[in-house]
Amino acid sequence: MVKRIGGHRCPIDRCWGRCDYDKAMCGPHWAMVSPATQEAVYSFWRARLKYPRLEATRFAHWKALCRAIYEVNQRLKGVHHGSSGGNTEGQWKD
């Protein structure tokens, strides 16, 4: 496997950190992702490696990454998941 030089910008709002191509986001922001979402990202990444041509695994991995980015952005905005009062604003919708 050839390692590409450079990387990409962390996808979190107002973060200009650089990440290797094999990382979803910078380390401090990845630590803010819930363990369940981290496991989903890893699980679908392993599925992509095992079945690289299967579109369903690519889509599932992409969706898990989007959820991770969404979680961190909402946490940084101060939106807390599972709040009382039935307020669903800022919650992930599948």
C-alpha cells in the first residue's frame, strides 16, 4: 500500500487540524465521538477492507462517518443528546 503524502483537513466545524488519509478526523475530536459510533465506524471500515467492491459497505461506512462528524459538531455547539422534555432538536435522525 502506498501512503499518500499530505492528508485532509479535519471535517469538524472551525477545526483546521490535518489528518492522515486513513483517519476520520483529528485525535482530539475523535475522542469526542461516542464509543458506539466509533465501533460502527471501525466495524464498517473492516467490512470495506473485506468487501471493497460492495457498495453497501461503502455506504454504511460513509453513514457512520457522517454520524461521527454530526455528533462532534453537535457536542461542540452544546447540544446534549437524550435531554429531557422531548426536545429532539440537534439529534441524529436515521
